[in-house]
Amino acid sequence: QVQLVQSGGGLVQAGESLRLSCAASGSVFSIYAVGWYRQAPGNQREMVATRGTGGITNYADSVKGRFTISRDNSKNTVYLQMNSLKPEDTAVYYCSLYSARLGVDYWGQGTQVTVSS
């Protein structure tokens, strides 16, 4: 079983930056792919960024060039660096660890990011 604890959300103005963190415990972190997702009020949860175990990354078009997903396997932590934030980035952000081979996925508790104009 994997437990994920998120931190780093908050209220910022448009153009500012935030870094989200997601610390994992309970299993071997490096075997999982990682991802960040978000859900705005009235919308479905959407993929923001993913990073596979081999380092391949994938970003939503809306965040390309502004957000960066990274992981530190020595700290069992995945990060989302968010730059040039826009009001439309306002959402609850969730981290995920998943393994298609093992057929499992784990989710963080969610953290609110609010960007004011």
C-alpha cells in the first residue's frame, strides 16, 4: 500500500509560480509512474502531466512550457513546478502513482491552487 501526502498549494496572482510536492511512503517509489491531475469546479478531472519510470514526460497542451513534472526517487517525492500561472489553472490538484503492470494506482488527498487575475 502507498500513501501520498501533498503540499504546496495556495493562492497566487496571475504570472506567479507555485511548486506542488507529493511525498510517498509504504512502497518502492521508483517502480511507479507518476502524474499530476486537476479538477476545476464543474469539470472532470484532467491530466496535467505524467512522468514514466524511464523519464518520458507528457503534458496537457494548456500547460506545456509553463509546468514541469519531476521526481526525486531518493526522497520518494514527485513535484510539479508551475510557472506563469493563469486564472484558468485554478483547480484542486492531485498527484498519482500508478503501475499498469501491477494494475494499481494511488492518489494524494488533493491540494487547492487558486490563481487570481
